[in-house]
Amino acid sequence: MNVDRKELPPLEEISMAKRLWLLFFIFAKIAAFVVGGGYVILPMVEQELVQRRKWIKPEEFVDMTAVVQTIPGIIAGNSAIYLGYRVAGMRGSLAALIGVATPSVIIITVIAICFNMISREAMATPWVQGAFIGVKSAVCGMVLATAIKMAKKIFTGAFEITVGVCAFIAVTFFPVNPGIAMVIGAVIGVIYFALRFKFLSGSGEAVK
Amino acid sequence: MSMLAVYWLFFQFGLLCFGGGYVLVPLIIANIVENPNFILDADMFGNLVAIAQMTPGPIGLNTGTFVGYLEGAGAANNIFTGIIGGIVGTAGILTPGYFLVIGASYYLKKWEKSLIVQGILGGIRPASVALILMAVMIFMGMSVFRSELPFEKWMEYLLGISEAPEWPGFRFSGFAIMAVSTALMLWKKVNVFYLMIISAVVGAFICR
């Protein structure tokens, strides 16, 4: 059950053609197993590209997660584009993107063709429903673990904690659009960093 | 609908879709379901969203492929134009993100050391953790709890605007699977694919 620990070659030793193929294959494999939406690909991608292959640095993964949520679009698609671009440039982003879209296109096309043939009763049996609830519960845990790991890296000071807590309250308890919350976060960040820079450079301290 | 019209419509969805695939649902209702020029009606769309959530693949891409297929197939239910429609719809949703993510990735790297980029990342990193936690809450409403968690209604209750909402039913089996998967992801290197398959089997037996 453990992820295999044998050494994989570093990114520099992998040829371009192989990188593109691996990007396509990794993202297709992940998309084919994701049940429940874009956030579920985050723990999977982290495990495959950061922990196992070490193509992406942990800090870069954190930044990717923040950036793709600020930009409109499908989170899974945007993550594939960002990471593919970092691994193998423009061609890499296209390979990862085609990979992430292929399972959806194939599976949904088959379902759409048989749309009227699907037995709704079979889907509604307690066994099938139970299996879906089981997977979704596990997904909650996986995504929560990703959030905890990210929080440990990000929440290093009072500023970060304040922004995080305010954003959570805004999007969960109030009908604030997540994209708007991210843009507000970016503006507050720029103001804070500008003020800190001004304050610290005035007092002669080095800016981190 | 011509393929170009399907592409253009989904391109706009991709551009407006802040915060991931879930945001697509209200966009599709407003622009396709309530527009008599399209085949899709409210009843079909309800089934379609349920299928898109249960099948593997990001929800946004699944919905895009599905709606694209139905509009491509048209009243004559032509499978060939349907398949093209599915691909065109998916490509349309992903196009805006492709250019925006690559642009963002390029400039963030180029101006990595600048105060503005530092500020933007400093603000969106903590906010992104908040958004992921919100996604966890949405998933919990589908698994650990028997209905959606009414955060906004709780807030209205606290502010004295409305009555206290009904407490959503708690599913202990779902909570147990979630707790185990969080712990495994945090402290043990477990393969996410095996974790999903095992929780589906366990869920089929214990989640009711």
C-alpha cells in the first residue's frame, strides 16, 4: 500500500519526448480516478509530482495552488497547465492539459450516448450509494490533509493567519465569490508588503 | 447550434468560472437551460449534474463535455456531431485558463523578487488555504453530513435575520473514513488511488 520508494531519475535526465508523454499519462491517470471535482487532484498531484518524482518543489506547489484558484477556469485544468508549463514549457502545458481532459471526454461521451439507457434504479441501490459516500468521505480527508500541510508552510505569522481566517469566514459564512476573495487577498498582500518594506527600510533593517 | 457558437459560449464560461467547476452550474442554468434555443432543459440538467459528480473526472470538465455533446448531437441525436460538440465544449472551457495561467506563471517567475509579486503571493497563499477548507466543507455536506452544511443560514441566525436552520444529519461511518484518510495522508505515505478504492469498498458495506 505504500508509495514505492525506489529512486526515480531527476527531471534533468529525462528527455523532452518522455517528459511530455509522462505529463500526459500522469494527468490522464489522475483525472480518470478523481471523483468529486478539481480539489481532489491537489493531493494526487502533490503525491505524484512533488513527493514521488520531485519535479516540483513543495514551495512551488503551494504557489501553484494559490495562483490557479485566483485565475478563472477549471481548477484541475489550470493546475495541469501550470505544472506542465513548469516541467516542460508550452508543449508540457498542452500535454498535461490534454491528459487531464481526455478521461472526461471519453467517459462522458460514452455516458451521453447511453444517456437514456442508464438504469437510474441501479445507481440508487444502497451499495452503489454507499460506495460513493465512502469515496467522498475519503476525499474530504485527503483534501483536508492537503490544506493542513499547506497551512503549516503558509501560516507563519499574524498577517497570514488573519488573511486566512478572514477569507474563510467571507467565503463560507457570507456569499462572497471565491475569485473576489482571492483578488482582495492579493490587494491586501501588496499593501501589506509595501508598508512593511517602507517601514523596515526606514528603520534600516533588511527586508526578508 | 453551430460548433463555433458552442465553443464561444463555453469560452465565456471558462472566463467567468472563478473558484472552480461548481461555479459552472449557475452559469449553465442562466445561459443554456433558461434559453429556449438550446436542447437542454432543467430536468435533463439535474440528471446530468448528478452524473457529472459521480463519474470520474473534474466536475467542470464533465459538465462541459456533457452539455457540448447534447448541443452538438442536436434534436436528431447525431452521435458524430455530438462527439465533436463534447470536445469543442471542453476545449472552450479550458482555453481562457490556458492563456491566463501561462501568462501568470511566466510573469510570476520573471518578477519573482519584485515587491508586487511578493505581495500578491503573500496575500493569495493564505486565502487559497481558506478556499480549500471551504471545498472540504462542501464535500462534507455530501458525505459526512446527510445534507449541505447551512453556513449562510447559521450566520443569518446569529445576526438575528432568520430562524435557526435544521441541523444536518451526521453520518458516523463517513466521519470515520474521513478521519482515517486524513491521518493516513498526514502521517503515512499512502497511495491515494488505493485509498479511494478501499474506501469505496468499505463505504459500500458501512455507509447508509
